[in-house]
Amino acid sequence: MSTTMITTEFQPKVVTNAVDFSFANVPPPGVSSDVLRWVEQCVTLTKPDAVVWCDGSLRERQAFFELGEQQGVFVKLNQQKWPGCWYHRSNPNDVARTENLTFICGPGEQVAGPTNNFMLDKEAYAKLGALFDGCMKGRTLYVIPFVMGPLGSPLAKVGVQITDSLYVAANMGIMTRMGLQAWKQLGPDGADFTRCLHSVGDVNPERRYICHFPFDNTIWSFGSGYGGNALLGKKCLALRLASFMGRQQGWMAEHMLLMGVESPQKEKTYIAAAFPSACGKTNFAMLIPPKKYADAGWKITTVGDDIAWMYVNKDNGKLYAINPENGYFGVVPGTNSKSNPNALMSMSRDAIFTNVALVPLDDGTFDVWWEDSDWPAPKKAISWDGRDWTPEIAEQSGLKAAHPNSRFTAPMDNNPVLDPAAKDPQGVPVSAIVFGGRRSKMIPLVYQAFNWIHGVYMGATIGSETTAAAIGQVGLVRRDPMAMLPFIGYSISEYLVHWIRMRKKMTDCPRIFMVNWFRKNDQGKFMWPGFGENMRVLKWIVDRCHGRAYARETPLGWMPRSQDIDIEGLNMSAAEIAMLEDVSIDDVKNEVLLHEELFLKLAGDLPKEMIFQRELLISRL
Ligand code: OXD
Ligand code: MN
């Protein structure tokens, strides 16, 4: 179709008097005919009043905020305290990822495997097609071009998201490399882009579907305006579809933070770490070393806080990783100058706050607040779900001011400890992969896998207590293989085989570790201080990677002796470290039985390496 058809046939309107998008009603030059055809199909289906081709500029983002303010989508925050920052509240029925409404679609059930919800692709297109039909009448359709990954990276991928949500458009501008450079990367004849169609619809959980079509490089999301359900570059593209592409093309898309550890001797070690949602990935990725380490010259830098794409560098046979995102979408409650000063700095300007408490100030402007922040509770606020909130009401009714899964969206350039290589198209070499979960019992502070395949087994059998990041009961231990359970875009058995096969591509592979910051004593108190003190565990991990630290062999793997973890300056004794590292054989036997939860799901498709590793573990007990 031609460019003019879009403008004439759909009669785009000037959206409001105050915010004029009419300059953006035609596609910019150089947009490929495949994109034009697909946008036309989406416009025909959703029937918007106006079409806006976004350019990703800051001027445009400002216009989204201002228009959103008029429409009640955004509230401007006090600009002295929060320069460039805006507030948004989502529908109270739409505050977390909805895994039960998330589907992998294809011509047969085997594409989804036993751990994903499956829908026949034809059925999904028909079902969602009916919902999308005319859903944008009276609304504006925004066309968002974006790149996941540093521009020019061999792994960078182009996506185009269509949405009727200003909130989504503004967030995509922060979280991705949104803008005209995506058209350039795709090229005038390009067809290789992820087709992301999104509408908030009527935000009805009964009509909410997040559908992935890996064979068509397509995502259709209807009925939600929040986080991973709606910002389709993140979980949907960069994890579910990318994991599928990675399997086909020989690379990996993982739910991992990426951090750099620099020693006083300027030796740089990069670490990738996979923890389930809301288990502290952002805090770990932005860790501030304790004073003793900082004084000695140790530095931690962030490459990414949520997703890593990893490939084998052909020149040296090592695993390299990029962060496909351009911003952070971090959990807010609990963020303060002790837990994560770098996150506070990241959200201090040009950020979006979602579902925290809104605090009206005397001068008519607004502040934000959340539980466990640096600031004392306000006398009066509006809670995440729009109710009056006071400390008294909170005490009487337990009403939280901020939703436990409330978030900040912030550009990664705001992070004071952004790694200098965070935008390097080649990525960074990964020396260690760290798995972790939230386990109040039994799992020790740290141990190392005997080898890659054993590490794959450790990652595959991660157990973690569920959190508020997804709808459902919080605090249940579930198996969350590689912290990817909700994000593997194809069958888990093939995913595990892919992990095992990746080893053969590498001449030298990262060392693999398991950590648990969340072990509690019999009184229910955390046994490890966490946050910056995790540096002490990192140091052991880094030293192990470089062949410098001692470890003893145990049934679970290589473990530090209590004297191998530095406790100087920490209010803990070697005996307490020994307790944190203590593993009871009976507990391990129970844990092995819990691994069955995953293995039974995999039933006939369990990779033989997993069976062998399990047998070896049992034989060590
Ligand atoms: C996230 C999640 O938002 O994992 O990063 O849920
Ligand atoms: Mn995540």
C-alpha cells in the first residue's frame, strides 16, 4: 500500500488543540512496504480515529505526557523535586503480569510445551481479532518503531508496536531505542521485524490475552495496560520471542541482570545473574560495595538489570552478552538510600512512577511516596488504587499506599554506575552465571556447580517463593527454571537441551553459581544482611572465576569454607557464616523430591542429562 492511503483513507485528525500530532500522521520516508502493509492491516482491524507515526524524540515524549495529563493518564509531579517526572495509576485490576492469560500460539501444542499456556494460532487470531475489531474507535493509534539491543549489535532486533496507550508509548521511549533509527536498521525493504499489536481495550480481565506467535514473529496483547503485559519489547519480545529465535539461531535470551565487577587492580569481570521477578535483580545490578571494598578500589557497574542476550563470540569462543533494553522498569517499594541509592538516582529525573502513592502538596503540585522509602509517611495521600490513605487508615485497615508491584521507569543513562560497555554492540564477556531464588529455608548462601551441565541442572531446578510481580498467591515455592518459567517462548525440554548444547559452542565457558540471600533463622529473621554486603559473596565468585579462591567439595557443589567469605567489618561471626552454608542431607533429599514437580511436567521429554545429574546428586548424598 502507499503512504498516502494511510493518511487519506483513515482521515487522521489533529488530536487536541493543545498537543498537535498532525505532523506525524504520515509515515516517515524509508519505512518498508512490509511495515506499511502490516500497519494498514492493523488500522483496518482496529479502526482508530487517528494514526500517529512516532519518531521517538524527546519533544514527542513531552507531548505524550502533556496530552496524557489532559486525558487523566498522567499527573505531573512537582518539578523541583522530580524534574521531568510523571505519575500514572493503572486500573486496580491490572497491576501485574497475568501469567494465566499469557499464551504461546502455534499450529500444534508441542511449541508451547508443558509449562506454557497454549492456544492454536488460528483460534488465537480469530479470538483476539474479534476483540481488536474496532477497539480503537474514538482513539489514536500510535506506531512505535524500536530497536532492542545497542544499535549495530549483531543481536539487535527491530520491533514495531502499535498501541492506543499514551502510557505505553511514553514507557517504550524510555525502555527501548525507540525512533527513526529502527526504520533505518530495518531498511526500506525490511520484513524482519516483530509485529507487536496492543490495545488496552476495556481493561477487562475477562477479555485480557497476551498471545505470542513465535512462527510469525508476532505478539498480540489485548486488555491490559501494565508492565510486561503491555510494553511488548520487554518480556514478550526480548524474552519469549527472543528465546525462541535464540534456540533457532544458536544464542540465548535470558532473564538475567548483567554487572561488571572491577577490582582495585582494574581487572574487570562480568557476571550474569538470573533471579525470579522481584527477587532483587535491580538492587544486585546496582550494588554499592561496603566502605572497606569501595576504599580499596572495588567498583560495581551495571550493564542491565533484567534481560541478557548471550552469544558465543567466534573470535575467542567465549560467551558475550548485551542488554537489549535501554531503561529500567524496577519495583519501587523498599527502594531507599540504603537498599539501592543508584536506583533512587536513576528515578530522580525523567522517570515515570506507576501505582505508588500520590501525595498532594500545599502548593497544588504532587509528590510520590512508597513504603520503606527515605521519606516519612505523608499525613495524607492517594493510594495506588485511588483511595484516601493516611497512616491511621493504613494501621487500621492494612491498606498499602503503594502497590507491592508498583514501578519506576527510568532511562539507563540516569544510572550513576552505568557500565562504560553497556552500549557496546559486541556486548561484554561473561565470566560467571549466577542463579538465585528466594528461599527462607535450606538453600545455602553460595555454591558453585561442578561444571556447565551440573550448572544447567542447578538452574533448571531453582525453587523460589512467589512474589507480587505476577498475579497469584505470594510466598509459595515453585520451580522456576533459570528464573524463566513465565518467559520461555517455547517448550521447556527443548530450552534445556539448548542450554546443554550451548556448551559445545564455547571453548571456555562461564562458571555457574547458586546464591540465596533470603535464608531465615528459626526466629524468622534474615540470616544474611544482603544489599551491598553481597559484594563479599561476589568477591568469592570473582576469585573462583580467576582460579584464586578455595572451595570444598560438597554434595551440592563447590562451597566456600566459612573463612573463605570475608566477614571483616560485618556484624557476623564465622560460625554464623557456617550456619548459612550449612546443608542438611535430609533437607537435600526433600529438595530432590521437590525437583519432581518439574520432572513430572516434562515427563517423557526430560533431557537425559537432567536424569543423569539427578542420579549423580542422589549418589553424592
Ligand atoms: C519484571 C518481571 O517486571 O520479571 O521484570 O516481572
Ligand atoms: Mn524481570
